Amino acid sequence: MTRSEPAALFRRVIQMLQSGDPAAATLLPELEHHPGHAAGWLALGEFLHGAGRHEAASVALGRALKAQNQAGAEHTSGIAAHRLGQCLAALGKRDAAIAAFRLAVRTDPDFAEAWYSLALALQDAQDHHSAIPAYRMALAARPDFPEAAFNLAVSLQEQGRLDDAMDAYALALHLRSASFGRIAQALVSGRAGVLWLDTDALRAHLVGRGAGLPAGLPG
């Protein structure tokens, strides 16, 4: 293997890691000779992320972002930033994860999954005021995103905006009918809960409400 073949080197290292070959450790220092090979660092980071090795993945993904930025390819760095945010979130580094997710959506405003990850992290921080527009951006980029609709409803409910929350729950049910049980539980367990004793009536109410919604939810 020569230093002029970075793509082949990264592929080989990833294949060895996949197979559990301990000799991969001897090749890892060779990767340092290719700091600008963004595609290789991204591929390695994604593999490590998928393997649950979040600390190592965050290092590789940080290298990918740096290489992309140095190459003037900031507009392509959304995937790396999103993956980095997921790793940081898994490591309990919420503020750093939020910063990475914000970078992802700034570089790719139509990246629905990154908007959703940002919203989830903000919701976890109890910053529902900021989570709500992030969920709406996820739905704007991907209208058939039931998890975004459901969690938008939860944040709206936590803010005491029950009417808007019901619209979002109706959308979530419309997008995924199997979510009714989660919706019924969320309605009674939230800080601003609503008790429906007749679950059939609740389902009918949400179905009817969903049929009356415009394309997309109100702002």
C-alpha cells in the first residue's frame, strides 16, 4: 500500500475492522498521512458510528468535516456534521451535539433527519421553544415524517399549546396509524395533559381533525 492510494487504504482498514482483524491497528497510523481525504474519513466515521464506537467515530468525522471545509466543500458536510452530532449525543455531550446538528442544517437546509435530530436534542434539553420550529423544518423537508409530527405535538403540548398539539397528533396518526397508542399515552402524561376516557372518541376526533388539516401544519 502506498501513500498515493488513500481510497484503497481507507477501504482496507474498514474491511479489516469489519472482519475483526487485529492487524487493522497497524494500518491506522497510515491514515494520518491523508488528512485531506474527506471521503475516507467520512466512510470510516460512519462505519465506527454504526458499530457503536462513538468516541473513535467522532474523531474520524471531525477529520472529515475539517477536510471538507479546507477543500471549500462546506455544502457537502451536512452528512458528516449530522453523524458527528449523533455520536456526541450518544456520548452524552448534548451541547456539542446540538452545535453539530446546527452545522448540518446550516450546510443542508433540506436535511430532514438533521432537523429532526436537532429538534430531539433541544427537546431533551427542555428547550421546546426552539425544538418546535426545528420539528416544523423537518416536516417541511419531509412531509411524510411521522416521528417529527409526533414529537412536534409533544413539544407543543409541553408549551401548553394544546390546540396546535392536537393538529400535530392528528398528522402523526394520519402518517402512521399504529401510533395511536403512543398519542393517547402522551396526551395524559404530558405536563399539560388531556384525559380522554373514550379512546374510540379520541381516535375519531384525531381522524376528523387530520382530514381537515391543510398541506402542512400552521406556523
